[in-house]
Amino acid sequence: MRIAIDAMGGDHAPEEIIKGALEAITLLDKDDELILIGIQDCIESQLSVMGRSTSAISIVHAPDIIGMDEPPVEALRNKRKSSIAVMAKMAAKDQTDAVISAGNTGACVAGCQLRMRNLEGVIRPGIAVVLPTLGGPVTMCDVGANVACKPINLYQYSVMASLYSRHVLGIERPRVGIMSIGGEESKGNILVKNARELIKSDQGLNFVGNIEGRDIFDGQCDVAICEGFVGNVVLKLTEGLVNMIFKAIKHELLQASLKLAMGFKPIMTQIYKKYDYHEYGGAPLLGVNGKAFICHGSSKSRTIKNAIMAAKKFHTVKLNAHIVDYLSKSSVRSNGD
């Protein structure tokens, strides 16, 4: 398998990106290939500092960099030799089997859709993020690819996220919930109500109805479906809340006793690692004709390593084939609303 990685994307690029790629090499099969895309001199310099020769990894030169705050479409148009643009183009030309980036999310989504196109039957791709919870991993889709959804989009997200949960995460019959402002069927806006009817009409999905935000972490579902605007707000709120809680606990322990704080440190570290989003690597862009993983802008080497392994699993289980097959047999179609 050939996996292309945007070496210039993210807050800690290129050092952490390259380090993560090198960490993944020992976990891959001998015939797997990693391709770092970015400024060649910069990549080679980092590899040299890390004591690794460029023979251990391929490099594709891409002199331009798309900043995290640049308008996605405009940036892709003006920076055709950026790492993101080159990465997407390689995927379109079948020069790589998967692409990974911690760079500008909008540019990654736009680049992949423009170059890779959609899978047969998929109307709009969605970003699926895995949230670690006490009840197990919950796949939430969409978290930012599509902020102007139609009911058919949410239905297709439920199909794709369910298949991801089943084949990649190992949950045999994932429970699907649609995010709303209450559990009752009368709750929700027009989008949620219409999408709920489409999802409910598909007997192949294990649909449990409306869920509220708190239900994601309360073991009520394995898949949470929502439009990208809502999903992105939930994701960022969750990240901020988790960080705040850990900082608050650390502060209170230090206030009480330094000895007490040091005693709790191993436990806090274990909990943080267990429920840290870095453990799941990148978020797959479900529905594109290829394998694309979008990582958090603050990704460290561990995130990139895990994203590479997630891409490998995605490829191995032939998830895209499962998505195309399911949608081709589904009787649920768009009614234009």
C-alpha cells in the first residue's frame, strides 16, 4: 500500500509529521510505501537530524504551503504546487492509495473532492471522527465537510459511518442516532425530522432515534449523525471541555498537596492516553473515491502514526467497496428536499 502524507500541514510540521511517519514504518508490511509531500530540502534536513536516510521513505517535492487560515478554494487555485494540492492530484492519478494531512481542513476536503471525486452513489462526503467514550468508540459524522446538508446527506452519513464503525472499529451492529434537541420524535428542525424518516426507513441500519449531545458519552449510540456545522461545534466543545477538566483536576491536586498530585500523575496520564483523540489518528473523509484522512491541526507524531495505521486498516477491509455496494442496494433516494 502507498500512503502519501502532507509533511507541511499542521501546527507542528514538519518535525512531528516526519517523526510519526518514521514511527509507523516498523508497523507496516515490507511492501508498504510512505511518501512525504512537501519542501524537499526541509524534509531531507529533518530526516538527517533524526538520523534516518531518505532511502527509508519517498519524497515528492511541493514548494508551496497552504496556511491554516487561508480560504480553501482560493488557496488551492493559487497554490497548485502546495503539498495538499499535489497530494490530492497524486491520489487522482492512482499514484498513492491513501492521503493524510493535518493541514487546512477546508483545503483538504476541497482538494480531495475536486481531484478524487465521490464514490458511486455518494452525493456529499462527510468527515467522520471517532470519539473515545467509557462505552467504547463513537463515530460522529459529519464534523465539518458539509455545513449545508439535505436529509439524503445525513442518511448517507449514517450508512457510511455505520460501515466504518463495523468494519474498522469492530462493532458488529452499531447503533445509529441522529443528533437533536431532544429524544422525542417531535423534537428537531425540519432537516433532522426528514433525515430521521429516511434513516428509519432503512431496515439495514440499527437506528435508535434522536440523541442529545450528552448521549454520545453516555453509551446510547455507536454512531452519531449530524450536519457539519453542528458536528464541528460539538467536536471543538468536547476538546476544550476535556482539556479544561484535566487542567482543573491538576490545579486542585496541586493546591491540596504536591505529594498527592504526584501520586495521581500516573493515573491521570493513563486516563488521558486512553481517551485521547490522538489514539485514533485522523478522521476519514467518507465518500470520496479513495482514502483520505484529515488529522487535527495540533497533531503530534503519535497522531500521524495512528492515522497511517487507520488508513492501512481502511484499505485492508475495502471499506469503499462496502459503501458502494450498500448504497447501490438501498431503496432510499433523494426526493430533492
